[in-house]
Amino acid sequence: MLIFDNATLPIETLDEHYARVPPKIVIEVDVLADPTDMNADSYMFVKTQKLLDFGVEKVIWITTPAKKVTVATAQEDWQTRDWNKEVEIMENIVFNIGEYLAKKGSTYA
């Protein structure tokens, strides 16, 4: 999922190709790519760094097998935490996957 600032993404720039401006926030779920030259962890780190270098402010990875959330920004050390802790997407907008799943009765929480 990509979250853009409307001020930096004029409607006329939207098409079926990659955006020409960086989103503010990128949220990725799992690593489903099949990189032939690196393992899944390396892929996640390389892709995250490329997104930050492009100008993305925050990259959030949700890895379901490990039940972890990694938050990366260019200005701070990347943080990985259990998915049953709150994660801030934007100011005053947080999510907690484990808590949500537990409330819905999932045994996967």
C-alpha cells in the first residue's frame, strides 16, 4: 500500500506505471517475490533502502510467518517488533495486528 501526499502527487501524473514521485509511506506485507540472487531478508533490506533513497519517509513491513513488523526511516535505526505492539503509520494513526486478530477471534494472533 502506498500513501501519498496530495500536494506532491497531482492527479495528472497518475497512470499504470510507477509513480514519478515518492509516496510518504509504503506498507508491504510478507516477501512474496522470488529473488534469485538473494534471500528473502536481503530482498526486504535492499528494497527498503531503495525506497528510502527514492524519498519515501517510512517503510513498514509486515511479516506474517514471523509475526513481526519492521519500521524503517532514513533518519533513525530500523525497528522490528512483535506485531502485537502498536505501530504508528502517521501521526495519530496506529495499528496493532495481533490485538486486531485477537479481537476478531483469530487463533493466528
